[in-house]
Amino acid sequence: MKLNALILTIAMVSAASAGAQEGLNVNSLFNGPYRDNVHATETVISGSGLHEYNLSVYHSLTLSGLPGEVPVFEAAVLKDAAGALDKEVAFRNGRLYYGYYTLKPGLDCDLNRYLFYLNQHAVGKDKLILIYIEGKAGRAAVKRMLKK
């Protein structure tokens, strides 16, 4: 019985976070193609674990050892960034190195949505990070949290 409750909870958390990125190009990167890849780490947090930060969804994907995926991630991020309300970006060696975007609220909610991208391959390292965050927290508060 406890196992069934755990499986149901995991399914509900995954469904909640999957819907959060709906309508974004980065949605195709989350919740699927990298989930079972040994070179990827996916973290999904929702619910009470985020209340102290005034957030409702935290979804991250970190890849190591997959430099060929950089163009795929960069293209999805840049498409979503085109409609951003606010952005902070840096390019290195012709590639998007860093991007922090405030996205428009989703169609059916008024929560703030943020997208963070860090391509360390652009500076000779081996890591790619993509984070989607949703909640009532403001841009500055989310940025402070990401720096921790």
C-alpha cells in the first residue's frame, strides 16, 4: 500500500511540473529524453519544499559528457527567450554561455516563470544546466537562490 502511495505521489509531482513548462520549447527537454541517461541529472521539486522560497515548481536538468546536445538546448532556450519579458545573457565563442530569463506567465495562471541556462562547454568545461522555476517570487529573489 505504501508503494502505491509513493508511485501516485511521484506521478502527481511529475504531472504538475510537466504542465508548468507547457507551451515552452524547453518542455521537450524535460520529462523524458534524458531521464534514463547516465550523463544526466534531473531534479523536480514542487509543493511544501519550495514554500519558504515563494515558489511552486523547480525543475532542473544537468548534462555532463554530452557536448553534442548543446545546439539542441541552445535552440530551445533561444526560442523561448524571444518572448521573454526580461533577460540577462552572455555569449562566449559564438555560443550562448549564460541566460537568465523572466518569461510571460502561463495561459491559465499568474505565476512568475523563469528560465536559467548555463553552457559551460562554451568556456572549455563539461556541463550544461537548464532550470525552469515558477512561483510568486520576484526575479531578484530567484537569482539569489540560484547563486547559492
